[in-house]
Amino acid sequence: MLKMTDIGLFCEPGNFYIDPLNPCDTAVITHAHADHARAGMKNYICTPETASIMRSRIDQNLSIKETKYNQSLRLGKTTVSFHSAGHVLGSAQIKIQFNKKTAVITGDYKRAFDPTCPSFDVQKCDIFVSEATFANPKYIWPSFSDEIEKIYKWYEHNYKNKINSIIYCYSLGKAQRLIKTIKEAYNIPIYAHQAIRTINKIYKKHGISNLETKTISKIKSFLPGLIVIPPGAKKSKHIKHLIPNKTAMCSGWALNNCRDCDMGFVLSDHADWNDLIKTIEETEAKEVVIIHGSGPLLRKYLNEKGITVTNYNKFKQAEKTVQLSIFQ
Ligand SMILES: [Zn+2]
Ligand SMILES: [Zn+2]
């Protein structure tokens, strides 16, 4: 039903690719992050939310067939449907039914709470193609609300000392999850980079409230609120004048180190080790394919439970290159 090709993950009986790396006729897209939704495909199929983001980021005139969650469509000899992945707005697992077999391709996903998108919707299947970005028992996420409280306390301390609080978040998904939660819990002003404000507008159009932010002043050296910018804009001239400042990253990788930041908060839009295993078990799949991450430990764990694991390493290289993109 599925095979890996140079273009990407291919469903032969349906004659379409999922999140293809290279140009093709029909691309089924899990979500709008740059390492999944690329330019150059003749036709796209994705959720309406993903379509809005792709039109804004890639091209207003893309040929897209929008398909809502839980609706089925016929592609070649297969039946395809989209089911929420809980990763970012519009993110979907792709369910493919063919010859009495069901495969589910997750794209990126998480099980932790996110007020900006519906939660992960478990689909029973025979073949489960899972991302495995954090497939290591050392990655166990702390509670979301505890991390949010830590961010607020960090900001409050800086604020009292007239120090700017600059927080780095990916502009699609992470930033909105943080902004909405902080606003609703603490009602403090939020200043955001233009790339984030553009995505906020799309979220608002799709019914996600409390994402209002202020633009970052080019004159004032101190901003009395949380300043949210994408990691790719770290060296941007728009924030150079914000002195003194403290910086923080918001990522699952903050469990390892905080690279060139003063602080790290563990906020991830991916499943941690426990949630990867919980999810795989809940799908009752007998065959698991791991993409977007290597996961030798996950393979060993699942093999011991009698689950067959295939590793599509080919995606690893491509992932690494695009992860650096500021447009994630
Ligand atoms: Zn993603
Ligand atoms: Zn990804």
C-alpha cells in the first residue's frame, strides 16, 4: 500500500504522495510546516486550515482540494480521510483504506493539551506510520501548565528589573499555543514578530481567539510585555535595540541544552516517549513504520512486544536541512 521513493512516501493504489519532498501530481499534506508542505506540486489535498496557511506561505493560487476532518474521499482504488493530529492548526493524520487494510500516516503529532487545535484522534489501523522525533525515554515532557507558569514567573522577574523578555517560538503552532495560553492565564501584553502575527490572523479566521499581539517597536528599548519571535529572527535588526534583555527557547530540545539562550522551557508540539508508545498501543497496529526520526530504542521496545518495525531513514536527511528554516 505504501512505499518510499525519491519523491517521498507513495501510495501506489491511490496514486498519490504524502508530504512529498519533490514535485508530483497529487500531494496529500499532513500539515503546513515547511518540512511537510512544499511548493511545486500540481495538486494538493489537505484540511481547510492547512490550505489557508499554505496559501499564505507558498502561493495564493495553489490548486488545493480542501477536505475536512473525518470526511472520506476516493483516490484511485483507496479511501482516504483526515483525522486530527493535535500538532498545529489543521494538522491531520492521513487514513488510507485499501483491500480491507488500513494505514495511518501521522505526520507530526502530540497528545499534550493545546488550546489552538483539536486533540489527537486515535484511529485503529493495521499499519501505523509514526513520526519519532523524540523517540527516546529521556524525553518525557513536564506538565504544560507548569511550564507556562515558569514562563510567566521568568517574565515577571525580568519586568520588575526593566529587562526585556524575548522568547523564541516557531511561528506556526508553538507561538499561537503560547500566546493564547499566556493571555488567558495572565492577561499580559504580548509583542510578536510579523511572521507570527501573519499566522495569528489565519488562526483567528478559523475561530481561534485571544491571539491579539502588538508590533515590536523599532524605537523603544524596553517593551512591557512578553516578546515572541521565531528562532530564525534571533539576529534580526528588529530586536537588536531591545537592551537589556533575557532570552529563552521553547522546545522539547530544551531538555538537552538551551543553545545560545539564557533559559529553556520544555514546550513541544511532538509526542514524548510515553505518548509515542501509548499512541502506538492504542492504534493496535501490528506494523509500525518510523519516519521523521531514527528511533532505534523505539524499534527495540516495539519488537519486544511483537510489533514489526520498518525504519524509513531516507527522510532523516531532508528533515535536518529544513529544520533550520525560520518558517517552521
Ligand atoms: Zn510539524
Ligand atoms: Zn515535521
